[in-house]
Amino acid sequence: MINDNLSSVAKSIVAKHKGVLAADESSPTIKKRFDTINVTSTEESRRRYREILFSTEGIENYIGGVILFDETLRQATQDGTPFAELLSSRGMVPGIKVDKGAKPLALFPEEKITEGLDGLRERLTEYRQLGARFAKWRAVIEINEHDIPTRFSIRANAHGLARYAALCQELDIVPIVEPEVLMDGAHSIERCEVVTSMVIEEVFAELDAQRVQFEGMLLKPNMIIPGMKCVRQESAQRIAEATIRCMTRYVPAAVPGIVFLSGGQSAEDATEHLNAINILGPHPWQVSFSYGRALQAPVLAAWKGQESNVDAAQKTFLKRCQLNGIAREGKYVRAMETAN
Ligand code: 13P
């Protein structure tokens, strides 16, 4: 029996033109982002920044879901409306990051395992009461040109992702399953494709073994892209072809949507790559975005912590959301970046 509620929430997040805003930076991560614009990270500055994002008019046409951090799910607008309520009243599904971060994997130097399964059922129960209808768990897969990741680290991370996803579905929460093969390093696009393929194949084997319903989840993978230090960078066309080859082979058609992470790509590249991937469609799943940095970096640069810049920051944000909405249809061109 398919859980209709889970699949309808998943589908609404990736409805036409729509994707996900990842605004779930933990307190240490948002501090790093604020440091780049000389803003002190306090509970109030974090609240105000998120309020600017969530209250931007028009984004509801392009944003189907917003991932929040624990603190943000408990915060409210200036006039006291809880953020989860604000988002749902505007047609955007509130979600929550539930992992506790990637830690060193014991006896596997340089590799990571994501923590956070202990007590997860209880935390999910509370988050649902606070309004969250979907969740996110990020597994971090380190990569080099030779021997990393190991088979075991892939297996351990896939197992954790499936444990998390099963708990979510038990509690009527849509899991976003995020195995991220990092962009750091000098590896080629071919190496990224081999590693990502192994990872996604293993993730779906674990999800299936643990009885997770593919219809009631979303996959959040990296695109197939060369490492940032690779001497041979690739065209959007090549990135799109490799990405779709990998996804077509390893992502079941029952999954309603693939929402790519941006992972350190510039805002423009992330949009262009999503566009190129959609040009190759139609695909069996909706192909969309779940961007953090690629949606927010231009907004932070426009805001700089100044109230007088709020209008400009919201305009910048709406434009990025719009352009990614257009990229979902394969109709984006770079010239749109400079057009009003
Ligand atoms: P980026 O798009 O900045 O990679 O963030 C997405 C995310 O949610 C990472 O977990």
C-alpha cells in the first residue's frame, strides 16, 4: 500500500517550476556565511535573515519546500507568526534538517559517517507537531582519484540514510535522502560518475531492504561534475549528459523527484547545469533543485546585514528563485542574469 499523504507532499514540493530552498545551516555554518559579510551571528540576526528570505513576495511560485534548522523551526516573524505557519500559509512546505552532522568514521581515515539516529523517532515526533512535513539527512562522501571512498564507508552511510528514511515514513514525514559526493579535490568527471553511481546504487538497495517507499521520498544528490581543482573542467552539456546517465541507471522511476544540491557551484553555474539537465528530458522523475549556497550567496551579498538593503536582497532572492524555476523547464539562458 502506497502512503498517499507522503507521495502527495513529495509531489507538491517538486510541482511545476518549484524546488527547495535549503535554509538549514546549523549555527556554526550560518556563522561562517555571516562572517563573509561581517554580520555577527546572534539568535536575532539569524532570525531576521531567515525572516527576510521567507517573507519575500513571489517566491511561493518557485519554492515548494524550505528546509529549516532546529532553532529556525522554533522561531517566528517580528509579529509573532511561527516560521512554519508563515511558510505553509504561503503554500511552501516546512521541512527540517535532522542529522547531527558528519563525523570521522572510526578506523577509516579521511572518511565520514553522519550521526543522529539515537532519539530520532522522538525528535521527528516533536518536529511534526511543530509543523515539519518533510526532513533532510545529509551523508558526506569524500572522494579522491584512487582509493576513497571505500566500499565500507558507502555501505555505512547508505545504511544510515535508510534508517533515517524509514523512521521518517513511519511518522508520516517525507524523507529527503541526501548522499553528497563532495566537489572538493582534483578528480575527473569520470571519477565522480563512477563514485556517485556506486553510492546511489547502494542507497537504493538499502532503502529497499529497509522497506522505504520510493513514492514517498525525494533524492538529493550531487550533479556529476569534476572536482573543483580538476584541470579539466566540463561544459554544461557534458555535466548534464553524465548526470542523467547516472540517474537513469540508478534512480527508480517511482521516486517523484530528484532535487540537486549545489555543493559549492556558483549560483549561475548551478542554474545553468539544472537547465541543461532538463533540456535532456522528459525524465521519469521531476528534476529540480534544493540549493543552499546557490540561492543564498547573492542574497547575503546584497543584504550585508543592513535594513536599508532588505528590498534589494529580496529582489535578488526572487530573481534567483525565478531563474531556477525557468531552468526546471530548460528555458534559462545566461543573458537572463543581466536582464531586469
Ligand atoms: P548547497 O546547495 O549549498 O550544497 O546546500 C544544500 C544542502 O542542503 C546541503 O546539505
